[in-house]
Amino acid sequence: MAVGWQQLLIVLVIVLVLFGGRGRISSIMGDMAKGIRSFKKGLNDDEDEKGAKGDANIAHETPPTSPASESSEKTKV
């Protein structure tokens, strides 16, 4: 089986991508990892903001307790 110029060209391109350009693949992967970390951090920040807003709403929805009701609850226990 003879190796044609097209196969040699494909092998040459693969070798250049993997080994050429001073760690091009590693820098691309590093940039991709930074992007994923930023995305996850953004999702966590959104959830934290929703949680803080939800806690504030819960605090406003609970009715205030009077000292009389608190003392009656203590005597029941």
C-alpha cells in the first residue's frame, strides 16, 4: 500500500497542531478550563443571590410573635 500526498499532508497537519507553536494545545486547554470555572462560579453566584432573596422573603412572611405567645409556648413544653 503506497502512502499518498494526501495522507502525508494529514499527518503533517496533525504533528504541527500537537507539537508546534510552543504548547498551543496546553494553552487552549488552559483557557477552556478557565472558561468552565468562570461559568460554574457564575452559576453559584446566581444561586447564592436567589437564596439570599428567598431568605429575606421568608423573614418578612413570618408573623411577629408577641411575648405572651412565647411564654405560653414555654409552659407547654
